[in-house]
Amino acid sequence: MMDALPTARRERIVEFDYLRGLAIAMIVLGHSIFLAQPLFPALLENLLRGGTGLFVFISGFFFHRVFTGRFVYRDFIAKKAKALLVPFAFISLLALLIRSIGWWQDGLAWEQNLLNVWYTLRNGYVLYPHWYIPFIFLTFLCSPLHLAYLRLHWRWQSVLFCAFFLLALFMHRPQSNSQLVQSLVYYTPFYLLGMLVSQYSVLLHRWHWPLLLISLTLVLCSAAGQTWIWVHLGNYHKAAFHYNGVDLQLVQVLSGCIAMLLLCYHLRWHWLQQHLIWLAGLSFPLFFIHPLLTIALENLVTLDALAPQFPVPHIGQSLVVFALTFVVQLYGSAAIAVILQRLLGSRSRWLIG
């Protein structure tokens, strides 16, 4: 009978630094397509969407690797609240103020402005990508269940993983990402997979090449099927109990977690290694800040001088606009983060994570 393998030595795993850097880049890439529509290549868009799953996978890995040996629930939750909820509240209030000023400039009466504030807040977030914060905090609140999962025999772990995978496959992500429990169920396979990769890391290395081949094949086949056979663009969103087919993006991103991790073991370009480590160190500030630049870009393209250029008329221009949007959002956010860190030191974590 095969029991859970012991945890590997708790040393810094540089491949996960690379993966964290790739994860935040994937998030921003997926959020950089909005100005490049409607001519942006569908296959490329499907490959770039769903980067959130990679973040959840990484969180599951480090939950097992870092916290399980000395887990104190109250300390764990307090640490996560400080790291996530405080900057989430600050950035959200700032964004709500900016939006309120915009509504006022548009000539809306104060009653309608207040209604817009309520419509925004009732979803649980102000900036769209920030739905992730209340969701992942709910995931952390479930940590005792995750600890119980890790103590199970590998057969029961496999059964539960497959059950959550099948449930997510048909449940899909919630509309507007506003249903926390549905998001929790949908992303549980990613969190469980991250924990399992840490717990059975010896097997991962032993079966490295077959797993890499299988995961890459699943990524390409699911993306191609989603794009050209079932013809669906981007993430799958729906009400939890309404049937709307199989979520191929789930298959693609879940397989992509394994593929990207294994590819990180083969990353040899020193400049890219250092750049990804730098991005990994800024991953939380980049996540919190980049939606503010999205608002700025949205307002910029409505100016009289630029508005006639959108939507872009050619695929080449679409790709250029996408690349420029990505550079502005990622490196503009990095510049803001670095400036705030230098001005405020460690206190900047209270504002931008």
C-alpha cells in the first residue's frame, strides 16, 4: 500500500519563483486583450485566458510546503488578512473614488452615483480582477479541510480530486466572478493539485518527461478544441446549476500548471531567470495596481484624437495594441510599485501588498 511521500526539504524552490513571475505575467497578458478586440487571434486568446488558476495552484503548493508542518490557524489567517485584505481595501477605495469622480463628470446625479457605488460593491470587489481576493481568502479559511485532505491515503485523495475536477468541469466559473462559493468549488482542483505536487514531488521528478508530454498535449488539444470545434472564446462563466457543456479552459489551465512548472525546471537563460524572479517579488503589487492602469487606458482611448482608431481594423495592429497594453500595464505597475516601496519601505505592503 502506497502512503503519502514525505515532504521534500524545505528550501527555496527557484522554479516556483519563475512560475510566480510567469503567473503574474499571464494574468496581465489575459487582461491586455481588451483594446485589441475584435480581431485578436482566438487561439492565442484562449491560451492566454485563465491565468488565475496558476496562482491558485501555486498557493496550494506553498500551503503544503510551508505551512502544514507548523500550522496555527489563527496565525495563518491573520497573516493572510494583513497581506491581502488591507491592500485590497485601500486599492478598492481608491478605485471607487476615481470611478465616482468619473460618474460625476459624466453628469450623473448624486442619487445615481450612489446607486452605481452600491451596484459595484455588492459584487464584492471594485476592480474586476480583484474578485480573486475575497475568493482566495475564503479558500484560506477552509485550511482545516485542506489539512484533512493531505492526511488521507493517496487513493482517497485521487477520488476527491477527480470529484472536484468533474464538478468544476460542468459548473464553470460564476457570472461576473461574484459568487464566492462557486469560485471556491471551481478552483478547488487547482489548489488540491498544488498540494499534491508538493506532497508527491518525488514522483513528479521521477515521471517528469511523460508528465510534461501529456500536459502539453492536453493544453494544445483542449485549446484547439475550444477554439475550432466547440467555438468558445475565453473563460466559461454561467450560473452554477445551469448546464452549458464542458469547460475546456479548465482542462487547459489545469494541465498548463503542470506543463509550466516542468518547463521551469529547464529554464536556462540567466536574464530570463532573473527577470522572472524580479516579477515574482512584485507579484502582489502588480496584481493590485494593474487594474488602475486598465482604467487609465480605457479613458485614454475615448479621447477625440484616439477614439477613431478603435476598434483596430487589422490583425497586425491588434497584436501591436495588445503588446503595448501589456507593457504599459505590467511595467507601469512595476514602476509604481518600486517607487512606493522606496518611498514607504515595508509600510508599502499595507497599500499595495
